[in-house]
Amino acid sequence: MKQVTYFSRIRALSCAAIVFLHMFYLAASGFETAFFQQTVCMIVRNCLLWAVPCFVMVSGALLLDPAREITIGKVFRKYIRRVLLALVIFTLIYAAFDLVLAGGSIGPAFLRDWLLVFWTNGSWPHVWYLYMLLGLYLMLPLYRMVTERGSGPLLCYTVVIFFLFLSVLPTAAYLSGRTSGFYLMSYTVYPFFFFIGYAVHTGKIRIPTPAAVLMVLAGTACLVAATYYSLSMPSDSLRTFSSSYASAAAVIQSVGLFACFRNRAVKAGEIPASIGSAGFGSHVGTEEEGAWALPEDALALVEEAQRTAAGPVSGTETAGSAEAPEAAPARRNGPGAKILASLDGASFGIYLIHMIVLNVFFRVLHWNPFTMGGLGVLALLAAANVLISWAVTALLRLIPGVKKVL
């Protein structure tokens, strides 16, 4: 199977963006600073909201592929098991970190308190993503029924309904202060991202590059303006609008960016312009059909990059067709592709570890970036966090069994 390397690019960049998002947001909320610096931090944070939706869209593009055999047993053995292990282990680590930092000691009360935190999602703020993943995985067999039927209209209907009820109506409620009486029995926007990722990747919903770029620019401009006015007025409705993943501005920005990556991959000959349900599997070729890549995925990408570094790869084949469509010459895979593949493979570990590094910076070392040089220093600390978390993940993976979690 041919690797879809644009998935790797999206996940690698999204991983770094999430670290920057958390660093800028927690610095602005944890330290006193001037209005200008706080505003810039929040604008950076809100303009990077695309990172999590892009992860979910890649997940949808992979997991909803009808060509992949994903049974209920596999969902529990592979996907849910891994996330639950990470959730248990790292919420324990985070709880122990907080306890030690507060001068406490680990005893019977620690486990009791941890169980409450685990059950109520009371751990560190980024852990919500793991709970959300579990929900998507539990619903996956039902979601796949939509794509396995091979009906384009049914898929488009699902995407439109989710967009209207999980993004447009909540956005209208933020801005108007009036909640609609119409609702779906799904209260988060992430199923929409799951389906739109699959729909855009397969070409069942096509967004031309000019339109995709316009979506990114329009969504970003709305987020910048809403963030500024929410802080200067202030306005709770604008604050919610500018900081929510369900905000129509964030949705438009995220989908547009995903479409830009997808269209670039089509132009480079990585994938065809349209992918039928029978031929989707021949274009994916990653073992981790989820939001995060297993280590062997990154190694496979690196090996492919090494094999193709001396020249362009061959054209893309479409399974189930008598003749492969002519594809544009693929770009050479150099050091940049290898770095992105490595970052992609470490992304789950980076997500779990980067908040520990952040807390060491801010709570243990008491580094205040605004007194150390301002926004430039904060950006350098965020970059350092990515590198440190990346290195720690790589080292931990050398321990037998750790790869099953990270």
C-alpha cells in the first residue's frame, strides 16, 4: 500500500501547533502581562484551533475507509485499549506531579482522589482529547455503516446535518445569546470533523484550492477579530465564539486547511482526485487507523522516503480500475519528509508529555516568559517544548512495551 504522506504532514504540523497553542494560552492565563501581549497570546491560541480538528479529520479519513476491515473486537483490542492505557497511566502521572509539587505524599487517599479525577475528567486540561477519542471509537462501528453503504448522498447528508446542528446552531447561540430548541442527540462537533475528513479526502466533497484558501483566510480573520474584541470589550459571547472548536469560524478554517493539504497531495500525484470506496485502501497504507500514528508508521514513512530520495515515485494506482490514472510526478522526499514522519510517529507521546514539560517551565522553574523577554521568548520555549517532548518520547520508546502506549 502506498503511504498517504500528506496525512503525516498534517499530523506532524498539528502536533507542533498544539504545543504552541497550550504554551501561549497557559502563559497568558497564568502570568500577569500587558493587554497587547495577552491579546497576541490569545490570538495565536485561537488561530491554532485547526490542529485538533485536523487530527480528527485524518482519523475519519482512515477509520471510515470501507476497504479496511475494522471489527468491533478490533476497535476494543486496538484503539480503545491503547487510549485507556494512556489515560490511566498519564492521569496517574499528572496527579502525582501535582501532589509532589504541593508538598504532599502518595498514600491510600491518592488513589481515591485519582479515581474521582479519572471518572470526572478532572485531570490536566488537555486530557479531554482522550475522552473524546474513546467516544469516537465506541461509535465507530455505527459511523462506518454510513460509508460502507457507498452512498455519496448519504455521506453528504450526514456531513450537512452535523455541520448545521453541531456548528452553525451553536455559533448562532454564542452570538445571539439564544439557544435553539432544535438539537441532535450528539452535543460535540467532532463527529462532523470525522466525516468531513473522509468526505474531503475521498473527493466525495470537493473544495477547490482557491475556495479552500479563502476558507482559511476568512476563518482566521474572524477568529482574530473576535478574539481582539472579546478582550477589549469584553464579551463572553465573542470569547466563546473565538475559542470554541465548534465555532463556524474554526470549522471553516480547519476544513479549508485540510482541503489545502489534500489538494496539494492530488497535485503532487500522491492520491487521485477521486477515490472510490473500493480503491481507498490502496492509497492509505498506515497501520494506525486513528488519530495518532504508531511508531512503525513513522518508520515506514522514513523507509519510503529513503527509497524514493534518489528519484520520483511511480504513479498512483487505483484498485478496482483497469488502468491507473496518470499522476503528476511526486516530489522528492528529503530530510524534511523524514523529520515530519518522525514527528508524526511521536505525536501521541508528544501530546501526553508536552504538558509535563510546560508545567516544569512554568510551575517548577517559575519561568515567566513576559519578564524574560516577552513573546519571542515564549515562542522559543514552545519550540523547546516540542523538541524536549519529542526526545523524551523517542527515549521512552526504547523501553520494551512502551510503544504500545506511546
